[in-house]
Amino acid sequence: MALAGSSRSDRRVCGSTLEPAGTVRGVRVLVLRHHEEDSAGLIGEAFERRGASLFTHLFPADGRLPLLEEYEQVVVLGSKWSIYDEAIGSWLLDELAWLRSADEKGVPVLGICFGAQALTAAFGGRVERAREVEIGWTRLELVEPRSSSASPPGGMVVSEGPWFQFHGDRCVLPDTAVLHARNAIGPQVFSIGRNLGVQFHPEIDAGQLALWMDNGAREAIEAAGKDPAVLLEETAGEEELARQRAQALVDAHLLRLAALSPTRGVADERDAPHPKTGRVAEQPRAGRSVVSVSSPSSTPGGRAGGAHLR
């Protein structure tokens, strides 16, 4: 999907509105990607259908991270690297600090795969190697949040799917996170204040997957014991339903944001009374990033010893 504009194009100041129906008028969404072949895909389409304008920044290739004051929403895409890879140490800490700054400024972040892991690390959790590489279409186990404010009015943040997975790491969530979905590998959907992290790839379509395959993913798929041609065919077959699921995910995200105070950060969900006990949880402060790895050995499809794939 072609994205409208770039982070270096003309930026006109305009108002923004989050409406109860999930429509966004005048909202400027910054898509932060880490590889030339990546795009916001179906998630980008979903934001644009609701009236948002998309702008992209390739980090670190395009230089320093954009000013957050120019945007109302950030989407952080995946990466071939793992959070704990030494190869990205020169720019990862800048990105994690930038995510914390977004939270302080009230700019919500939707983190996808690596983006979700970056949110985890930025707010005091850690990222470690999963017990197995997860590639393909899988279903999730939904979790009822501890706080009623963690979900959009009248529903859950995410559906069971199926959703497309392409990773070899897992998040160990910070205390400030609220879990929304998981599977046998680990957390799959979580929120930290106004930020939402998803371990899977709701943006994927067949065209995006084909680009990944042309840039190293084919070998990773084969190393995981799967047939790239079959996976591409499955993805093409899922595309229309995946588009609907991506739209529903964005709509739920926007509805949830509309229900939260725009001026508060990581404590948003935790300071609401528990829907069953009525008690308010004590608020731990968001910590600095803590990144760990269970094994330094390389995994096919990763880089510099990391297990992450996208």
C-alpha cells in the first residue's frame, strides 16, 4: 500500500478529533519503519479509512527521529533484528527514549512485533528468546483485562484471529502493562497506558510477505520447516478477512484512546478500580529499558545472534 507523504514532506498544522465511532479527522499518523521493504500495509489502510494522514520515517537510515509534536499517533513496525542485538545498540536506546517521550507527550504508540517489544523494553520489561520460532497464521487466547478502562467500550481490543506471526522472541511485560491476549509462546497483545503492542503482524498482505521473502524471509521460513509458496498462498487467501481484522483492531484502538484521558501516560489503566474487586492497584513507575537474551547463539533469519525475524 502506498503511504501518503513522508516525514520530510510539508506538514500543515491541523486539528484532530477522536470520535466515539472510531473516526479520526485531521490525525497525522507517523509510521516508523526499520527496513525499506516494510510498510504499514493493512493497518495503514485502516487508519486512512478513518480519515487519518500517514507519514513515514525509515529509522535509522533517514536520520534522527521526527519531532513528536507534529503527530497525534505513532505506529512502529517490525525489524529483522532482536531488541537485544548488539548490531542496533547505536540507535536502539534513542528509539526507546523516543517512545518514552511519546508517552510523556500523550502521543499513543501502536507497536507491531519489534515495535511491541520496543514498548516492552522502553517501559521496564524485557525481551528474551522464545522457546520456538513462530511463523504463520495462528489464533490467540483472549484475556479479560484487570481494568475496565483497558478495553474499548463494549468489547475487546482484539479478536482471536487468525493473525500472522513471524518472530523468534517473546516479551516479558513490565508491571504497568495490561495483557489482552496470549498464546503458548507468550504475550500477544498488551497495553501500557495509551500505547498498544501486538506481537503479530496485522499489517501483512501477500504483497508485503513477497517483499519479505525477497529480503531474507524465505530462508527463515524454510528453516522453520514451512513451504514459502504455501505460506504465501495462505496469506493471499486470508487477505480480505485480514483486512477486516486490521480495521477492527484500529477501530478498537481508537475507541480505547477516546475513552482514556489524553493527558496521562503509563498509569492510565492501572489506576482504575478493578472491575470485580473495586480495588486500585499500586502504581509502579515505568523503568528504563531492561533487555535480556536466553541464548547468544544465532537463529536462521535473525541478525547478529538475535532470534527475531520481523
